[in-house]
Amino acid sequence: MNTTISAISIDTANAVALAAFWAEVLSRPVNPGATADYAAIDAADPADGPKLTFHKIPETTTVRNRLRLALRTDRFETESLRLIELGAKSLGDYEKPALRWTTFADPEGNEFDLVTARPAE
């Protein structure tokens, strides 16, 4: 028997609003029937990653989230600007020998990374 990730659940104050942000980020539609309490975004292809689900919870996050999404792109500058236009906030830029990434926060403060490979010198 294989175990696989079928979805990543994200707690939120407004499921439909946060799902709309992530739908734009990932260029996927929000599933029909989304409400302020629950929304989902399916992956059209397993290569696109798992389904994302958004669940309204009464409390807000007060500490850094322990799990965050990492998005990979080959158009780092363009995608960084697009994320900010969609409502993300840049939290910091980082570099390693083979990778460069920026940590962002979505409109509700959930952190995620945009990652790109650094060109060989």
C-alpha cells in the first residue's frame, strides 16, 4: 500500500478569499461551491501538486507557520512582482550556492517561498 499526499489544508479566516488568492498564484480555478467556510483548488495534473483546501477557523495564527509551500519558477523577478501585485508581502531574500528564494506571506500571513535555481558561475 502506498501513502500519498492528497491535499494540503490551510486554516483561514475566509476560505473563499484566500482560495481566490492561491487560485491566481497557481493559475487554477477555485472549485465550484466555495464559501467563506470551505474552498478547494484541485490540481489538473499530479505534476501540478496536491489539491489545496481552505478551512475557516475562529482563531488567528500568532506564530510562524510550521509548514509552508515552496513554489519553483524559472521567471523569478517576474513572478515575484506578480505575487506582490496579487497581495503577497515579501518577508526576506535568501541565497545558497545553487538556489535563490524569497519568503512571502499570503494575504492572511501564511508564509511560502518562491524558489529558483541560480545560474552556474
